Amino acid sequence: MTGGLDSAGDLDEALRAFAFVEPVSEHTRLTLGPHLPASVRDLWDRGVGYLGDGYWRTVDPVHIAAAVSQLADPIHASYSFPVLTSAFGDVLTCWHSRLYLINSRFGRYCGLGRADHLGAAIADLTGPDREFLTGPAPWAQAATELGIPGPYECFAYVPPLAARPLGNPEAPANPDNPADPTNPANPELSDLTGLVRTGLAAHLRFLAEFSGRVQGRF
């Protein structure tokens, strides 16, 4: 991933549309900052807030690091610190100066290169082709109906996608009753069916218990 930005990870360009919410805690900056790449420290200097249309947010890892460690692939569970989160529970982490995207809805992850390319990674994640990395999500519809989640909230499907694969007529929830509103084969089923707004850390812990750690690369 390059995103067209230089190797220094041009955060100024990637964060040109940034809505500040609150500062990153002094505890995080003093205890974790010295052990993480300069690009992550630079991001924390800008605080917690929304990127672009609000789908991605910067976060203070103190609030969700424990939950992310339960979900992350075992090799990345230690010394892996969340940097960004999405409105649908995706997490961008920094592990040993490298960036990894955890797609919690689908139980998979991928590497996005070195942390000094953080600006390029942000440009890719917030750009028009972000679904290539995150998968499809009814973002605009959900934000209109349920409001934009706070930095430590997310949208979540109940039951989760792993239990009820939305929009997959080959695996309906109730094959004996196509008219059932919970059946993905039902043409009237909305992309928002079963979608709720909930706490991010609690949702990540639930996914770790329900589906186990993310394993598959993509």
C-alpha cells in the first residue's frame, strides 16, 4: 500500500479532514510513546478524533488495548497497540513497528506495511476504495439511522455475521421460511437488520469469545 504518500507517512495530508474530540491521555503518551514509532506518537499528538467522514477514528489505546489483545492473532497479541478503529469494529494496530488491520467482523487480518507509512495506510483506509480492505458495510445508512458512533463505540450485528451471514441466499437463517424477516434470502431484509450501536471494547471481547482469535490473512 502506498496511497501516493511519501515514506515518512505524510500525516498532515492524510489527516487534512480531522475532527478533534479529546486529547490522548498523558499516561498513554508517557508510558507507551517512547516504545512506539514516531509516526504513532505524531498521531497521538493530534488527539482522539474522527477522520474524514467519521468511519475511522483515532483512539487512546488505554481504553481498548486489552480487548484487542484478546481478539488479535496470538503472535500479535503481545506488544500490539491499537492506533485506529472503524465504526464497524475494525482495528488498525501497531506491532513491532508494523501495521496490521484486524477485520473483526470477518475474523481476518492483513499487514499494511511499516509504521513509518502510517499516513499512506490512513489514506488507503479512508479513501474511496477502502472496502477492498475492510469489506462492505452500510456506513451511510447506519450513520443516518443510528448516528455516528463515538470514538469508543461501534456498530455491531446481533447476532454477529459469523452466525447469520447477511445477504447470502446460499446460507439462509431459516431455509424453510423464505418470508421470515431474519432470512437473508428475504429481499426485504435491510442491511441494517440486527445492527446496533454498542461499546467497542465490549463488542471486541464478545467476538473473541464467540468466534475466537482472528487467524486468516486476506
